[in-house]
Amino acid sequence: MTAMSLPGDNRLGAITGDLIAQGWSWQPGLLPEPLYRALRAEILAVDAEDDLAPAGVGREEAFLLDRSIRRSRIAWMDGTTPAQAEFLAWAGQLREAINRSLMIGLFEFEACFAVYRPGGFYDRHLDSFEGARNRLVSLVVYLNEDWQAEDGGGLVVWAEGADEADAPVAVIAPEGAGAMFMLSETIPHAVQETLATRYAIAAWWRVNPSTEGRVDPLS
Ligand code: OGA
Ligand code: MN
């Protein structure tokens, strides 16, 4: 593979420092330009071919298609295209840096393309579902060209443990190549209604169950 175009240690240090200090980190323009272009072309193609399924809420038996909570469409990545393979490799380098500084064992990575049509949104939620030590760190990467303030679709972020009534700490415009990191279990967030089609990759790292001294039940 060609040299990884990850930013230098300062940028990685900022990400992990933010995660430790506040549980989230917003990094404008983190995705290398060629990778951004390739992934944007791919999500546009996936959208044009209508290879997307309505996104649900919860997991497995608790899975719901509740359009009053979440209105978007997704396609899981399988890493079989060059752009997806490069994205997975790029995320692998981020994982190593996060593992080292947070001293956690992030292991599996899962990612999907997510398309929000005008009228799409996602109500306030956590990414790690109740009862499962599941997703530990979330990564959202945006694939929008020239996002305008009037397009809406902001990512609303609350502080760790904040109540619904508390004011958010940030509203982030989904600018192309920007990357958002959040601790999946503790950072409440929401996607405001979007007025333009909004393209993103939503991804999560899971913990390695074998590092916890037990094996996950098979069910
Ligand atoms: C998600 C999510 C945020 C965004 O997919 O779980 O919160 O900005 N996405 O797209
Ligand atoms: Mn989320």
C-alpha cells in the first residue's frame, strides 16, 4: 500500500487528548483529499443505484424501523472496493493511536454509508445500545461538498452525561472530509433535520471481547 496520508502525531494527539478530556473530537479536513474524493464518488453511486436500506434503531431483536426517531438510509461497507479498503486501512491507523493513548482494546470496526435526504434527521441518542458492551468509539466522516448553513443537518453534541434539557455543547456542520470522534457510550448526539441531501460515513470500533477475560455469549 502507498504511504498513509494520516496527519502527523500532533493531529492524532489532539484527537486522543479531546477524547480523554471531553469525550469527543471534531477534526475538520481530516480525511485525505484523494480518499475523500473516492468515497464521495462511491456514496453518490450507491445512492444513484438506490443500494441503501432504511436505517433502524437498536440492534438485533430490539431492531426497529422507527421513522419518528431516525430518517436516513444506509449501506454497510464490506471493504471490497479500493476506496473502502483504503478507508479501512486509514481507520486502522487511527485505531492504533486511540488504543495506545486511551489504553483500551478497540478491535472490530464496522462502517456504513449513510444518506439523509431532505427531511432526514436522527433524534438524540447514544451509539452504544443498552445492555451490550458494544461500540466504544464512534467515527463519523462527512462527504458533502460546500455545505451551507441554511442546509441544516448539523450534528448536535451534548456533554458526557448531559440531560435532554441541557444545552448542547456544539452544533457541527457536516463539512466534507471532516471527522467526528465520540465515545459511543457517553456522548449524546443528534442530527438536525437536513434540507439538502447529506452524505456521511458512520462507523464504530468495538472492544475485543477476548481482552476482557471472557468470551461473549454466542447468542
Ligand atoms: C449515527 C449518527 C451522526 C451524523 O449514525 O449514529 O449519529 O452526523 N450520525 O451523521
Ligand atoms: Mn449516532
